[in-house]
Amino acid sequence: MDSQGAPPPSVWAICRNWAEALAADAGQLLFPAACIICGVELPSSHGGDRLATRLCPGCRLDLCGDGARCDRCGERGPGGENCPGCRQLTRRLRVDEPPWRRLVVLGGYTDRLRDAVLRAKRPAGEDLAEVLAMLLAERHEAFAAMACDAVVPIPMHWRRRLVRGTNAAGVLAGQLARLLRVPRKNALSRKRFTPPQRSLPAASRPGNVAGSFCRRGRRLPGHRVLLVDDVVTTGATLAAASRVLVESGVSVVYAAAIARAESSDDCGQGDRFP
């Protein structure tokens, strides 16, 4: 039987493939791909680059073209032992060093990236959140070196989730988990409904989230975990969540976010979300 080779495709299979290709071409003609950020029409993608079908070159550059950042605090600059961002971060958190080993961000919480993050916080922006996660993974080869066992999103309290309709951190974590080919684990939950961090001064934020997270589901002993949020401001939320993961047996916590509010920014206090 094997000597006869594979049977030729059926007439039905040939017609189906032809119809699918025709439908795809018609869809591109009637509804041409457009940049998910600015809406400019995009050419057809021929290289298998999924981002090429969603982002124009100009927006891609705007979203991730702000230069080098410290791989511990995420602030703009080369980082290292004398990083001023790290000193300010540890002083605010009242720790000797951050409870995560590395923080990967796409860029600063300003201009077009800030607008994109705000759109991604709404149910209609979930596709945009996935694109931002793809762009983050594309820009940072560090994810491969982390060799993470799971991706964990910063959870949202159920009351705020009910009002908001989505959790951007969850969407980002799900996409990163797919790209990294590891499971997404909802290993944390919020046990207290707290005021939004953006509504408080920086000095009050660590106390606001202290004790607000608890472990959910099975423990992850010895796991290397990637903790994901949409925006990092003072680092208090990431720190509180990281501590719970470490206390539950996680061996290493890495962190990732789309945007990092700079020390001189207002940390998003003007963003009105429930």
C-alpha cells in the first residue's frame, strides 16, 4: 500500500481550499487590514509576521522606541548597581532589593503607548492587548533566557472586574503564555477590594495593596514564574504579588508589563477608571 504513495486530494478538498483562498482574498479586498492603533491601511502580509498585519511601522516604532531600560526597575537608563530608579524603588518599597529578579517593559507610560494601554483596559481593547503582548515578546529576547514554567497575571478584584468587563493583565498573560508555550496559571486572587493605586500618592500605595493578594489553587513549588501587569508605577502591586508567590514556594519571580510610569510622572492619576 505504501508503494502507491498518498492518495490524491478529493475534489471536495480541492474546492474547499480554493473557496477558502478566494474568501480570504475577497475579505482583504472589501475590508483591507488596518493598523490597530492609527487605522492606516496596511499591505497584505507575506512573511508570516502576525504583527505586520496589525501594526504599521510608524506605530510599532512609537510603541517601543524609547531606548534602553534598567532590567530590574524598568526605568529608562542603563541600570546597574548605581541605577537611580532602583534606589528610588527600593526606598519606596522599604526593601533591600525588589522581590522580582527581572522586569521587562515595552516602554514608558506616555504618548501613544499610554493611549494604547488605556484602550486595552476595556473589553473592546482585548485584541489590542494581545498585539501589545506580541510586541513585548518580539522586542525582548530575555523571555527565552528566563525559562519560565508558568505565566501569572496580576488579578483584579471581582467587583472591579464586573464593572470593567475585562482584566488587561489577564489578556496580556494569556497571550504571553501562548507565545512562550507555557501554561497560564491564575495562581493569585484579590481578597480585599482596595482603592485604585492611581488614586493614591506614591507613599500610600505599598500599604494599600499590602495583604490584598492570596494564593489561589495549587502551589507552584520550584516554579519560575512570569508575573504580568499592564502598567508598573511605584512597583507596590508587583511587590505584594511577588511576595505571595515566593511564600507559596515559587523559586524565581520575573515580571513583565507593557508600560512603566517614570519617576517624574503623575503615575496615571489622571486616568479615570473604576
